[in-house]
Amino acid sequence: MAEQTTGGVKGATTVREPSPAQRTVARRTAEARATIPDLELTREIEVTRALDGPVSVDAMLMAACARALRAVPQANGAYRDGRFEAYSRINIGFVVARGDTYVVPTVFDADQRSPGELAEELLALAQAAAERTLLAPAFSGATFTLWNAGALGVTRGGIVINPPQAGALACGAVRDVPVLHDGQVVAGRVMAATLACDHRVLYGAVAADFLGAFERALIDV
């Protein structure tokens, strides 16, 4: 990556060229912000029971997201060229940090995989991303995007929609809080799930339905 240092009233300024991956992120983010009328909704979800399961948090979120997309198919679609598109396959792009940028490989047919299978695939994708061995087909075909922002310590994360997808989900870090069960205050764990949606496809009520389906799916994972 080429760098150039200049002087001036601001002191030394270092200018560097972005990597191809960073150029792609810049282009697609600008495209999303310029063309998608997005709406964000957040739901606080108790995950005390869900975290008792045997799989990783990433796999738990992926499995629940896939089930929610199956339950609310409007979220598994797009608005393109003035028309609505609905997809039969649930292919979820999963955000993976990689150095000073990130990649979004696709988990194909996520709703057809068990949580254990998803855990293995997500681990393999993360390792391949770190080793920079992912090939172009791994980044194609996603119908929705999921980001476990909590893995980076983020309590409540926003997310930019990946065009032309109808939505993207960011899940924050799990927090220990007091919760009310059967009239008694007990220790619990909650997580904020934020859905960014293309408001041309997902109106508020449908988006809320998706978050509700995601919460119910988490309990059953």
C-alpha cells in the first residue's frame, strides 16, 4: 500500500492508498447510503437460556437468524429495479473482521444446517479470512447479512445494508442484568439486536415481526 508524507499547517500528513478490499467497502457503503432508505429497529432480547446451549454464540445467532428469515420471508428479499424480489434460498453473509477491513463470506442454505454444522463452517470461514484464502465465490449469493458486533465488545451495533438485500442484523454484546421472572428479580443476560432494513421492502411492523421471530428462535436453538 503506497504512502506519501507531506508537510503543512496541519503538520505532517500521511496519505495512503486503500487496499482493494477497502475500496470495495467504501464503494458499497456509499452506494447503500445513497440508494437505500433505511430504517433501524432494536430489540432487547433475554438470552440466558440460549447461552446454555453447546454451540458458539456465532452459530447460535446464525441459526436463529436463518429461522427468522424462514418465518418472515419478506426479510429474505430485495427491492431492485422497481420490483420486489423474494429468494427461496437463505444464504446469510457473516461479517468477519480482517485486519484494518472486513469481509462478508456467505453461509449458503443456513436454514438447512444444524447449529453444530454452522459452528464448524463459521470457524472455518473465520480462519480462511484470517489467512486470506477465501476465493470470490465465498462472497457471492448472500440474501441477508449478520454481524456479531458483540464479539468486538460493542453493546449495540448499527449495520449498513449490503445492496440489494432487504436487511441486515447486528447483535451486540451479552450483558448481565437483573430480570423479572415470575414476580422475582433474578440474574439474567440480555443482548440488543438491531435490524437495519430497506424501508421500501420491510415496513416497521414486518421488521418488528422479524425481530420477534429472531427472539423466539434464539430460545429454541
